[in-house]
Amino acid sequence: MVLTASLYSQLLKQIPRTTFSQLVKKHDGEKHAKGFTCWTQLVSMLFCHLARTDSLREICNGLECCLGKLHHLGVEKAPNKSTLSYANANRPAELYQDLFFKLMEIFRDNKMLGDGRHRFRFKNKLLTIDSTIISLCLSLFPWAAFRCAKGGVKLHVLLDNTDYMPRFVHVTPAATHDVNAAWMLDLKPGTIVAMDRGYVDYSLFAEWTERGVFFVTRLKDNAKFEIVEDREPPQNSNILADQIIRLTGVSSMNKCPYLLRRVAVWDPEKECVIELLTNHLDFGATTISAIYKERWQIEIFIKTLKQNLNIKSFVGTTENALLIQIWTALIALLILKWLHYISKAVLSFSVLASMLRLNLFTYRDLYDWLDDPFNTPPLTPIPVQLSLNFRRPGQLALI
């Protein structure tokens, strides 16, 4: 006898129903629901991402094919396309935003994504910020106008480099400048933020310096500065220069009057010099270089999100439906990250995601499947009719 539920059901158990119900009540998510619950909507949208379905029809038909297996998911029946479409357009997207950050808090508190330590020796919190544009068809998403013949939204992400999952996510129109999201961050003193040249804002750098927040970024090509101190670069390294500088541009000097640090690094792969700018004056130059190199992890995160989850083709055209799909994609990514962390099988993240897609409704123990996902699943036992000793007319009952 199969004693376990499907893999999908076991994944959904990682979402506390009590917490979800509290968030539904907080956002009044089931107002005028008429039987279609927010939980059914969440199950449908997570199925959209984990099964990589591209339309409402595929979501509803995919769940309909599993009739009889939906009860252990907390779903009575598969939704209709019109019902799911209306829910995505009208249910508050903030519900799933709060659910994502609540789950992140639970997973981190229980160390389900790692031990909370990054690979550097220093104990400062290391974060990385970047953004990516999600392109949209302007004729289908007229509210997301970006260029004359192109639409889109911009996803701003602040990545925690201890578990490579977000601390901050913000969705804006595609034309919004990256640095606007950086102004929204509430960072603790001692935090180190790695970012690219698009976030250079000397007023922001001055505020962070006053609050004890450190940054590592690229120096602009047209930046004007004077050298206050020229330090000896480490031997046998790619560090070409390590200098304490003061900005001398008319605007930059007034916005950021503090001493900064310029570290010039030779990149042997691209065969060019990379000039880094930071307000951390104590770390070694090689450490500053390694911190900026760690910024590549957010590029990997964005590629992982786009390649393994469904945020390129959307099942709704309203802004609310798009936000719900993005937030549920992040919830699905969180679950996949947890699976990849606890899996003993040597599989890449994309291979694990594809294997899960093919086995969502396989009845196996989740942890056994993670250790050996290519093993043959157990056969469902054929029911056997029991033979009972009924008494025939005129025959004594058997004792």
C-alpha cells in the first residue's frame, strides 16, 4: 500500500495553512469568493510554475487530469479558466507578496536554505542589488508602456549572499531608474552592498556613509577625483592600484564630501582594467575585488528565475495578475531552492526542477525521491476482493 501523498502535496505542506489563512484574513482575499478559495488559487498558480504551463487552459486541464488526487492538496475540484482568470485580476497581489516574505522568514529561521554564513571571513552582512526588465507585448499590456513598440516591467532584487535568496523585491515600470529602488532600502550599519555602475548616486553614497553602510561598485569613467593616499597594492595579485581619493567634481564633491577608495583590478578574462569604488577603507584590496566579483551571484539568480519558472509568458494581462504570477514564481523558487539544498543527488538546479515537473503527482516519499529521483516509483497495488464466509441457505455457519 502507498503510504505517502504525491510530491506536490508534500511540497504544499511547507506552507503553513494557519499562516496563509491569517494573511487571507488580513488582506480580505476571499471577499465575494463564492466558493473559490485563495488556497485553490495558490495551488493553481504554483502548479503553473512547477509544471511550466503556459496558459490558463493548461493549468485547469492539468489539474483536471488529476481528478481524485486533489483532495490531499486541499482542493475540491480543478478551477475553471474564467474563475481563475477573474481571481488573478481581482484578488490582492499583496497577499502573495506577504506570503513570500513570511515563508522566507520561516525558512531562514529553521535554516532550511543553509547555515546563514557566506564564504568570506568578515562577519558583515553581504547583499547584492540589481534589476532585470521583464519584456511584455505592448498590445496585450498597454498599461506597461516602456518604449514606442515595447512594454515591460522592472524587477528590483536585493540578494542575500548567505543563501542567495532575496531580502527585498520591488516591481516598477520598466522606465524606472535602478537607483530609485536603492533609496528604498533600510540597511543596518555594517552592511556591505555590491552593485553595478547603474546605482552610482553620490547623494546616496553620502547617506550610506553617514549611517555606516558600505558599498562596492564601479567607478564612472568621467569621475573626477584627487588622490589623497596611494597604498601599496598586494604582491602577486591582479590589484594594480589601491588609493584613497576625494571627489573633485563640482556636483559630486558637494553631494559626497567623504573620503572614498579606488581599487584598480586587472581582469585577465576580458583583458581590461576594472576600477572599483568603495567607502570601506579597511578591508584588503583583494577582499574588495572579491566582494565585487560576488555580485555575479545575482545575475545567476535572475537567470535561474527566468529559465526555470514561468515569468516570461503570463496567464493574465492585468497588472494585478502579472504581480500575482511574479510573487507565486518567487514562492515556487523558494521551494525549489529548499529542495536543491536538502537533495543528496548530485543534480543541477535546472535538472531538479525538470525532474520535479515530471513527477509532481508521483506517490513517493519526498526525501527518498530527492535522494534518487531516477528510481522507479512503486506500483499502485491492485485491490484484491476479500473472500468472506457467508452462510448459504440450509448450511450451518462456519465457526
